[in-house]
Amino acid sequence: MNPFTFLRSLLVFLAFFTIWACDSSQTTTEPEVSVRSASADYSEAVLFSGSRSTEGGKVYEVLPGPAVMNPAMNPTPFSDNINMTSGSYTLEVSDVDDEDSPASADAAGNVSIMFTGDDGRQYKISNINIIHKENGSGDHTFFGGVGRNKVMHGNTGIGTGLMPKMLAYITLWGLADLKDAATDSVLATNRVIHIMTATNVRDESLKMIPSAAVDSSDHNFWRAQTHIILPPQDTQGNSDPVPGTHYGFLHMMFEGVELFGANREPGLAYEVLPGPAVINPAMSPTPFSDRVALASGSISLKTSDMDENDSEQSNDAIDEFAMRFERLDGTVFTIDAIKAVHKAEGSGEHTFFGGVGYDKDMHGNTGIGTGLMPRMLAYITFWGVADLKDGDGNVLDSNRPVHVMVASRARRDDLSLIGDTSTDQTDHGADKVEIHVILPPTDTAGNPDPVEGSGHGFLHLMFEKVSLQN
């Protein structure tokens, strides 16, 4: 979809961000102060120690063909020539050292790879010895042999440039024996093997996304894929076809894989990615999808709700706001202050409750906020303007509209969005409070204006299990 078409369609359901400048009379009653705050801290990055295929995940073999990234190179294992097949795998890693060294303690264990080639032969790998090379040797770092949350390929200089730029949740380089699964006989000994469980570099039609300078891979956590590659090279990079294989190499690709062994609960900080709206799938892309990317970060806020009705003289305030949000690829967003919007009563699509509201029924069929979110209870809700900054404090985009809700949980444990708009089916448990931070692709006047530095024009950032103080 053309990005400008997307922005125009998004305006329909993000109209509650629009700010109109209208006259309003001075309030005459003394405001009653009510203060609430909320916080969450998940600053530790999510790291996984294992990966495996799933029962419903499809398996493919990438066959020889022109490299999508450079069609002049042919044949290669990086083509769009793909054959569906069968197979399974599981592996665990120990990532101890981030730099290469013969003394690195990085390791792989519990390895079991089964795969059927397009010639019908069934292959088996049951052990991987991680390569521990000298620091600075070879074409690029191996991160000690095992790396986690590493940006690779494309123009990074890490791995072949014939694969698109991507994020590898787990990556490793090792040596393995390739066996015939039917006889358990060794077909090839001590072969180089490279494995990545990574963001998805193919579209829904399995066409490779040919992006080298920008990571255009799909970061939806539920679409992670694993590549297992035995290249036609020896350990020195010399041409050396893999014995026992039909084409001299193997490129196995597993879709819908599962990452496990996280160092903390994964879904506590995450980002909602562009995709079909759960409540109305015909609207796509939107910030209200079931497509999510894991992250880390922290947030704290303090608000004062002094006026119930909208007024340019409202005393509602966001007294404190501090957020740091980090994607797994290292991209950081920060906001250190938000100024509440005080609009004239009756202006805009709906009330802002003076700028800050407490215990408000919102979304769904309430007429307050977009109908593409389920009906929910907002313990704290506010609308404001803020500067979006990077991790070093540099302003990425200034004077951005921001909508924040500290609310009942609108997503299930698998992070899928509840779709009920007429009744509130969200979780009101004390340990199920979540924070939404939304920066829409519009300016303060409601005109199309993508958020600079966001990568897809908007931000919808989430924190779960939030501490709420009344």
C-alpha cells in the first residue's frame, strides 16, 4: 500500500488525536486535585537460549537459482526457487562470550535436525561443534561462535550480502557431520554449518525481501523463521561441495518456529506492528493488529486530574513522564516529558476529559477513541504533545501528538487482541494493568505526518504488568 494512502485511511480512526483551537470560557470553580501514577521496568533485553520447529510450521528447501539480491550470481542458495518439504529441529545454545577467541565457551547442545531433500533423501544432524576462531580472523566476527539479538547480512558485513538485512534472535557457526537419517551413516564430516533463528525475510508469497541497507524483514515475533545452511565451502572458504547432497549445499528453512529459554518473561514490553486491524481486518495496515515485536524498556508517569470537562483553561497535567523503549535491534526511543492538551469543550471527535481522565470506559462502541480497539477501562488516560528522542537524547521528531492509556488488559497471554467492542471483556485483574503509548502518523492539526525515525510512520508501544498507584 502507498504510505500516503495508508496515512489517509489511518486518519479515519485516529481522529481523536486531532486538536482544534476554539474559544472557551474561564472555569470558575476551584479544581479538586486527584493524582495517580504508574510504572514498569523491563530494561533487561529478552534473550532466548533455544529454538525449535512447531507442528504447524511449514518447512522448505531453498534450491539453486539466481541470488535475489544479485541475480547475476547463479546458481546460489539464496534464490526464490523454493520447494516445500518436511523436517523438524531443536537446538539450545550457550552464549557466554561476545568476542571471538579460541577460548570462547559458546556452545550448542541438544541438537536434533531432520530434513528431507527434494531428491527424497532424509538428512540428520545430531551434534554441532561451535567454531571458536581468533578474534579478527575471517571475513567477520562470529560473536564468540554464538550470537543473540544480532543485526546481520545486507550491508552489515556480518554474513553474506546475498541475504537481506535482518535481526537474528539466535545465530551460530559450527562444524557438523551430515548423516543419512535412514541408515545413520555419515555422508559428510566436519562440514561448516550456519544457523539463524531470525526475523522473516520472505513475504507471504515466500519471495525474498531484497533490502540490504534497511532492515525490511518482518519483526512479527510469531513469524520467526530458522535458516540452517551447509554451504559448498570448507572451513577456509574454498569451494567444496557437500558430499551426499543433490546440489552440493543445503539451505533448510523452517517457518513459524518457537523460541524458548528466555531470560525473563518475553511479552512484558513489546511493539504493535502495522497489520490488519483485529476488529476490522479490512483495514490494513493499522497500529491495532496482532503483529508484535518484543522489546525492553521502562516507563513511569504521574498525572493530575483536576477538571472533568474540556477547556483551554483546564488544570489537568502530566506532572512526570519518562519512557525508554528499546527494540531488539538496539533502536531506542525516549520521551522525557508530555504536555497535556487542553482543548475547547465540544471540539474534536470526543472529549479529552480536560486532558487527563481517570476510570473511563473507552474505545469499542463508547465513541471515546478509535473503534478499532476493544471496549476497555482506562484507569489513567491522557492526550498530549511531546518530543520523541533517541537513546542519546537527540530529537527525532518534535511536537508529536501522544495518547497514553494505563488500562485493563486488552491482550491475551499470547498477545492477541481481544475483539469485543460492545462489552468490556478485558482483564481487570490488579496484576493485568497495561500501558499503551501511541504516537500516530498525524500532526497536531490532524494532517498526515509520519513519525520520523519510527520506521513505519507511527509507534504503538506496550508495557504489561504495570504498577498503578492511586
